[in-house]
Amino acid sequence: MDATEILTSNIDRLCQERKWKRKDLAKAMGVQAESLSRSLSGSPRLDTIEKIAKALDVSIKSLFDTPDAIEGFVSVRGKLHRIHSRTEFEKIVRDSRPKLNATITSESVNDE
């Protein structure tokens, strides 16, 4: 997949999540649906991509993430972490596991 295909795929997915059609996105961007369609069938300009991101309330980066990319927040033991990638998420999980395992182990020992 090239960058334009990833972009259009992510836009379609994000619109679907919001139960929007592309015409709804165009309206939120303040442009005509035909203009948006032309932009997405070619190479959209940066200002168009910025408007799309703003209308969808996502980062520009997330518009170009591959389908298995992750972006958002995760709370672990009351601490909120902002994540921008699957790697960051996996690191938070790895770093939390020893603490979780230690808690489970100490509870198991105390229960006996």
C-alpha cells in the first residue's frame, strides 16, 4: 500500500466509525464533496490533509498509520499513558507485567 492508499483507507475507516459518508466529512471540512473526492483520487495537499484531520479530530500522523497502528491513551494502575504506536503500547504492557505478576504471586502466597 502506498501513502495515498493508506490515507484514503484510514479516512474511510474513520468516517465509517462516525457513521459518516465522505459528503459528511466534506461538510465538516467546509469544502464541496466533489473537491474532497478529487483530492483523494490524486495526491492531496497538506492543507487538505490538515482539514481532514481536524474534521475527524485525529492527528495527521494517524491518517497515515498502517491498519495495525495504535494511538490513544491507556490507564495502568491509575497512571494515564499516551501511546503513539504499537511498540509504545507493548512496552507499557511489558513494564507493567512484572508488577502485576508480583502482586498475583504475593497474593497467592498469602492465601495459602
